Amino acid sequence: MRAATLTALVTAGLLAGASGAALAQGGAKVDFGKREYLANCANCHGLDGKGDGPYKPYLAKSAGDLTTLAKRNQGVFPYYQLIEMIDGRRLPPGHGRPDMPIWGADYLVKSARDYTDVPYDPELYVRGRIMALVDYIQSIQTK
């Protein structure tokens, strides 16, 4: 293992330990799904998920209200469908371009940028980010 990689792994371990200690002492918990949402979804879907983001005037089709997904699906949150919609890489042939970015492809590119010196599974990286995002969207569902 290269010295730089070993140093990076040791540093990451120390930082993880330090952040774990902060959490154990009552530090603020990071909501990765919310962070992902604010970074990638809020421009179209709005800060509260109601489809009224600042990009709304520029969209050909209005962004959907993400807070009513379960309500519109007879009270069942469409977990798997949302994962596939966000990922966007497995659209059936002939269905054309989706109305939103293909985040699975975007995350795949980011994984290659973020993990240059360590072995990793790019699909797990993509799936982890999407799952965190879907969990956050489930948390904002209206009753």
C-alpha cells in the first residue's frame, strides 16, 4: 500500500473516531439525506419539497411535490420506484429522456473523483447516496 493511501486511511479513521466521539457526547447528527437533498434537489423541488424551487420558472415540466408521494400512492411510500427514478440509469428503451437529471450517472462520476487511491465499489457509493436521499424524502411525507 502506498504511503499516501495509508496516511489517508489513518487520517480518515481518526476523523471518524473524533466525529463518533462528538456524537457520543451529544454532538449534532448529520442527516446525509437532507444534505444530499439540499445540494441536488432543492433547486427544482424547493427547500420543503413542494415543487416550488427557484428553478421552477425555467422547467419545461413543473417539479413534483415530494411531500405527498405516499398520499398519492394510497398511503404507501413508493420506495423502489423513487430509487429507480432518482437513479435514472435503468429507464426502459424507447421511453425518452427523463424529466430530471440522471443522478445515478452523476454519482458514478463523483465516486471516481472521491475515491482515487482506495478500492471501492462504485455501485455501492451510488446506492448509498440515493438511499440516504430517499430516506430523507420519506421523512418529509405529509400525514
